[in-house]
Amino acid sequence: MNEPVGALALVLPLTLTWAGSALAADAAEATTCSKATLQGTYLFAHDGLTVTSNGPRAIAIAGQDVYDGNGNQRGDITLSQNGKITRFLHDTGEYHIGPNCTGFVRFTDGTTADLFVSPDGSQLAFIQTNPGSVRAGTEQRVTLRQIGG
């Protein structure tokens, strides 16, 4: 065996192991989240179904959510339920985000959702968790400042 090749064969696995460990440590450090990760105004639009004893009812929602970085949410939405439009409803809620960037939101009207947040807080994915609801979507931060009243 050629000595330089043999040395490389011994050193390369150690180097790759070290690099992999360093990357894993960076990834673990980068995914530490908290309530403060969500801060600012986020825009969203999604649709889905509400399942009732009379069958499914179509629903579409668009609006903005404002997260304050301390676990409080407020928003303004326009809602279409089976074609009936309700404009500019105001909602409030509380949210929690764990270190692994997952959490939940609970609105004052009883609506709940699980949240999956990007480590930099620029976007989130959600799925409503109330029985009979089939809705999921994403929200994109448009400003760190809180807009709207």
C-alpha cells in the first residue's frame, strides 16, 4: 500500500466524523426556538373543510396574524364558510413555541392549531387540531414591526 494513500485512508474517516459532529452541533444550535422566535406580522391564506353531521362545509380564510414574541397573538381575518363571507373579524390567542421549534396556538374562540416554526421565525406551518376540521397552511412574516390595531 502506498504510504500517503494509507495515511489518507486513516485520517479521512476521522476528519469526516469531526466535520459531521460540527455540522450536527451547528444544526442543533440553530434550531433552538422560543416564544420570541415568532414576532411581527405574518400573512396567510388557506382553505379546507369543516366536517359536520350534515357533511363537509368548505371554508377559506385569509388575513394577518401579529405575534408579540411573548406568547400573545392577535389577528384580522376574512372568512368564507360555504360561500357566506364575513369580513375583517378580529381574533386573539396565546401561543407556545418549544426549543425544537414546534408548538401550538389557542384562540379565544376555542380554535387550536399545532405550529412548526422556522428557526429564524420568518415562516411557520400550521394544522388545525379541532375535531371535524381539515385545515392546514403556512404563514410568512412580512415585517418585524407589528402593524394593524
